[in-house]
Amino acid sequence: MIRLSLTVMQSLIIQIFLLSSEALYTTRSMDGVIWEQPDAFYTVDALAPGLPHLCDAMIAFFEGALDTWLRYVSLASTNQMA
């Protein structure tokens, strides 16, 4: 699970395809299962052309999530969790 989440977060940072209207739930979700609320993704697709910083914001979010995940894994593996 730890390795899978790390790989998924790294690939999300790299894959700008995530924002492509051609992307499917198989590439936009961690588990490849259809979304619980697909309308949310379709709405983002419709709004994306008018949101010039969306891609940069998503990359920053996933980079931060990756940093936090790596810190968590490091602490958890050494039993330093508070």
C-alpha cells in the first residue's frame, strides 16, 4: 500500500493527462474504479479551460501530498508516530 500510494502520487504529478477531457476514471483514480460522483469530474472538465492555474495548483497539491506521505512513512517505519 505504501509503495502503491507513492507510485500513484508520483505519476499524478507527472501526468498532466489527469486534466485531459479524454482521460477516463481508470487514469484519474487511484484504484481504477469508476467515481462515486462523476459529475464532479465532468464539471472540472467543463471549467478547466477558464482556469489557467488549475494544472499548476494540482501539481503543487500532489507535490505537497507526496512530501507529507514520505514524512509519514519515514516516521511510521521508525515507530516515531506521536
